[in-house]
Amino acid sequence: MNPTSPTTSPVSPALAGHGHVTFLGAGPGDPGLLTLRAVEALAGADVLIAEPDVLDVVRCHARAGVSTPELTVVDESSTAAGVPVLRDAANLVMEAARGGRRVVRAVTGDPGLDGNAGAEMLACAAEGIPFEVVPGVATAVGVPAYAGVPLRDAQGTDVRFVDARTADDRCWAEVGASDGTVVVSTSLDSVAAAAGELVAAGRKPDTPLTVTIAGTTTRQRTWNATLGTIAQVFKQGKVLPSPEGHRPVIAVVGERSAAAQRDQLSWFESKPLFGWRVLVPRTKEQAASLSDQLRSYGAVPHEVPTIAVEPPRTPQQMERAVKGLVTGRYEWIAFTSVNAVKAVREKFEEYGLDARAFAGIKVAAVGEQTAAALVDFGVKPDLVPSGEQSAAGLLEDWPPYDPVFDPIDRVFLPRADIATETLVAGLIELGWEVDDVTAYRTVRASPPPADTREAIKGGGFDAVLFTSSSTVRNLVGIAGKPHNVTVIACIGPATAKTAEEHGLRVDVLSPEPSVHKLAEALAEFGLRRRAAALEAGDPVTRPSERRPGARRRRTT
């Protein structure tokens, strides 16, 4: 039995109709660092008031109709300093809570370390508005963890946290006199000044220092230096001056902070496709699991549909087949794609049918994703290829028609308007009659937005995954040919041949016709590329950084 959180028990009837505020820590940037309790609170919110940096992190967990009033800066001096300290958040929170609404106030990191959140809690308490606090991963703790910089060693190093924006001389003197680890929250263009304060207060200039920007996101970048060399490192690396100089960073200072072991401990930035923008020419529904896999390798997937699905021009054939399915015309139904499942499901819903209509009919699926779509419909396939996930693989396992054991000799094959001769011919050869029915049409999708087209042609993407010959033809048709620095990965020889016919150099070929094996092959390519750069003593760069005029852009 799972333990129940004391914060998730039903609200007391005595509080019914009253507003409630949840002060929620959204963590340092990685959406995966939200707690389970945070996700629960977001799902029940009427109003979501979030810091701009974490709005996208939390909004996806809120219900569709949630109100998200925008925070605005109300103090001109804080705007000039690039630090919007004073906001109208307190007024927005109080107004919504007074109206009896459930408010989630989301802040970066942890609300216990956010001074504004503390003031807003006091305002709630003064008016008797009930509130709760959902802790989050503090930025000063989460970012070093993602940078591969443990803050303590086996000897129990003392750890001090300093906000350089508010630190006074006494604070710098105290941390300067300590030999413990110092975690400094500052901005990129203020790191050298903070390092100077520590040296002036007594820390040795050769004390190790790491500086991390955009921590816990795929834009993360970390520099290794010492207190005395950080300004030079930034200058030599052309990090500064930069219009991004106001961006927040976390600097970790200390002889025992393990900065010298980052080559072994940098687990996040050393992912095989870290920071790579990977173009996935599939619809969001088709690409979901593939995109999740790419994110696990550190990539940033960008989904671009290359085909659109439309009903058949003459729906009568499909309607007759679905009615025949119900009346017992077929022994088997074979699904060759997720779209075929969707087409039959929509026709079922149109007739008021559900998965029970498949009773007594054997169901086959080409591929794991098609099988998953059937399971989601409430149907467990009787046959999925044990080997190659294709029509040929399905035929390898399909039983021949046996008049003794098979009362009906007919197979219903709902498909795209693109021919499926291989499967039809194979089933006929096995003794089956086949109703080959067009369930949907595939047409070329609309062109993607102009900035996406420019990124494709201009080398803004690091890799593109082609999962069929049609994705090659359609992508080139609607968006243009990918730049020659972009890594081209193809699911099989036929797709690779089509890519080459379009003037593309194929860098990665999947060992099996599987989208997940294709992503795995791209990750292995990225690992080899990274290892070669390190062995040569070169900086590890992304393919898009090789194009003429390209600059390092991980900090944007």
C-alpha cells in the first residue's frame, strides 16, 4: 500500500469556498525535477502565477482552463539593473485568493530561498488565507549536481551559499576566511568581480572554480578555472563581453569541491547528444516516444510533420468493411500503422462501437507502436512480428489458411492509399482472401514556420532522423534540403538511397528498421564524435557549430 501524503488529503469543509495558495518550487529548469506533489498541486490550480523562467516548466501540468496572469515589473530601477525584484505577484496572488480560487505561485528553485515568496506568505498569513509550501530543488544545489560538482567530500566540507547581488563586505569576509565550499549565485558578467571579492577576503587565487550557465537544461555550459584565472578564461574563450552577460550563473568555489574531477563526474554535459537540435520529421503523436528517447541522450528534439492524414475520397468501401467486421465476415484484421488504428477507431466511434466489436476476430499489428495504439484502444494484438518489424516480418509469422481450423478465410487490411502489395501478395500466397481497403490518405503536410525552414537549410539543426523514403521526399519538398553540416540518420538502406538521390550524405544507418534503434545509432555516432574530439584535444562541439559563421550558442 502506498503511503498517503498529508498534504493531499481532502480540504476541510470549514475551508470550503475560501481561497488557497500553494507556494511551489519549480526547480532550476529541468522539467523532470518537479516533485510529484508539485504536479498534483498544478493539476488542481485555478490560477497559475509563475516566474517567466519556469512558466513553460509548470504550465504543461496545469489543466487547460487555468488562468496565467503575466508578472510585470513595477520598479524601474530593478529593470535597469536587469533584476526584476519588485513585481505585482503579491497583488495577483492576494486578489485571486480573496476570490476563493486555488492559486499556485511557482518560483524558480525553492520557495524557501526566494525572498519575494516569503513576503507573499506573510501577506497571506496576515489576511488569514490558508497556504502551503511545496519545496523544490534549489538552484544552488541542483545546478552543481548537473555540472558534476559535488559540494561536499568524505571529510564533510563546510558549504556556504552567497547571493552576490545582496552580499555585503561582512559576508565576503566570512566566506573568504573559510576553507569550505562557496556556492555563489551571480550573473555571467559579475563572476570575475565575485572572484575578486573572495581573493580580497583571503581565498587563494589558485582556488578551483566552476561556473555554470543555464544549469539543468540542454543549454547548460560549464567553465573550469580558478579565482585568479576566470577573467582570462572568459576573455580567451570570447565568453565576454556578451549581450547575455546578465544571465544568472552558479559558481562553485573550493579546494574540495571536486572541480578537478569534472572530467569523470560531468554526467550531464557528457551525454552523447548533449545540446543537439535533432529534427524529427514525424507528427507529435508519432514522435512522442522517439523524442523522449532523444531527450534521454541530451538532445533537443524538434518535431516537424511531413505528412497529413485525411479520410479516403470514397468512404463507402471502409464503411462496408467495418460493418463486415461486426457481422463476422473476417477471421483476421491486420493493422500496418498507427494511422490505420486511428482510422478504424474513428469509424467505430461514428457507429457507436468500441473494442468489444473485435470479439472473435484475430488482430495483427506491424510494429510495436501500432501494437501500443491497439492496446490503448483496448485491444491486445494476437500477432506482432517476432523479428523484423515490417510487413515482411509479419508474413514470416503469419499462419497459412487452414480450412479445418479457420472457419473464415478472409483478412481485413485497412491501409493508407499507398499500396501494400508485399503484404497482400504474401497473405494470398498463404491461402487467405484479402479485403485491401483504403482507410486513410496521406498527403504532404503544410510547410513548417519560416524560422524552422531557415534552420533546416542554414545548418541550425545538428541532425535529422529519416524514418522512411517518404519523409525524405516530403521534408525536402516542404522545407528544403538540410545543410551539409547536419548529420543525416536513416532507418534503412531504402531510405538512405532516397536521401542520397536527393544529394544528402548519409552519416548514420540504423542496424534494424526501428525508430528506437535509429535513435540509438545516432547516439553512438555522437559518442564516437565526442571521444574523437577529446582524444585530439579539441573542444567538443555540435555539428551545427561547424557551419561558416556559426558561434557557440549554448548560452542562448
